[in-house]
Amino acid sequence: MAIRAVVTDIEGTTTSVSFVYDVLFPYAREHIPDYVRENADALADLLGDVRKEAGNPTLTLDGCIAALLRWMDEDRKVTPLKTLQGMVWKQGYEGGGPKGHLYSDVAASLRRWRGEGLTLCVYSSGSVEAQKLLFGHSEAGDLTPLFSGWFDTRVGGKKDPASYARIAAEIGLAPGELLFLSDNPDELAGARQAGLSVIGLDRPGNSFDLAGWPVATSFDRIDPAAMNCA
């Protein structure tokens, strides 16, 4: 079955882990308290989700902030936290903050694949808003027009095969027509169980063991049409 769509992870795949952990996360952690306090009314629904996730419907505003920061420290993949991070990063990107890091091979490969008629999508634990900000304010310019679909934890966990089945259904393709790219073997396993083709990315600074998986060191070594990588 021919590959008709590429679904890519971000952290450790298109973007260095160090950019996420050394630039984006510290920025969000520093600015979340003031952002929440200044926009508490507009964030009422999100704060309700924080209270629900924390299991405490009477949690104060400061309690919500403390929970959010604790989840950050624990690297929890919690939807209200990821949504809020995206809001804070939007403020930073649009205010002249850092550009979204991409490995040097990513932009050209994405453009090539799109030019070959492939559908391109992103699936990351970061919110869709955060995904669009990173690719929209990337070092290679605005790449968002290249993508046809954006998926985050609202479609399900990245280790869950059902998440990938939902993505295939939303794209309108059979799972076997999708190629998923990630540095995480647990995510690769989830995608493969759903019937997707997979390739693991072995980028500098990545810590996952990809033994037993098809591996590429960069996007320009991947040919989705032929499924060859080196």
C-alpha cells in the first residue's frame, strides 16, 4: 500500500529536545503565573479543566497555578497545561521571542514531500496552538501552509493505537497509507499496532533506544514513496 500521508512528531523529530526543555518550557514556567492572574476571567473554562484534572473543584486561583507548575515539573501531558503553554508561547513568539527551532533538513524535506502530493500532519503532545506557533514562527519561516492536519492529546495518548486510528480516519485514509515519524519507540509501537508504517528519528541529544526499529538520522534520508531510509 502506497504512503499518501506523513504524520510527524515534533520534539526530538523536527525540533531538538534541548529547544523544548531549555527554551520553551522555562519561558512558559516563568510567565504562566502572571498570565493566568491577568487573564483569569477569560481562562475560566480552562481553569475549570485544571480543577477537574486536580480532583478539586474548589481549588483557588493560586492553587490552580501551583498545580500547573507542578505538572510542568513532572512533565505531565495534561491537556489544560498544554493549552495554556501554547497561549503563553503565542504571546512570546508574537512579541519577538525566540524562533521555533527546526533541524536543518526539515523544511526542505517537508516542502519536497508536499510537492510530491503527500498530505502532511503533525501529532504532538504539545497543543495544536503550540504546534502552529512553532512552525509558523520557525527559523525557516512560516511552514504552516504545508500541513493539512494538526493533532494533540485531544485525539488520545501518543502510545495508544486508537489515537492513530482516529488520525487516519480524520485524514480520510487507511492506516497503512500513513507514515509516522517519531523518536519515541513507545509511540512507534502504538502507531504500528494501528497499522501505520513507522520510522524512528535518531537525532543528536535523543535518549531513546530505537534498536529493532527502522531508523533515519534526518528527514532527507527518508523517501516515503519507496520507504527507504538510511
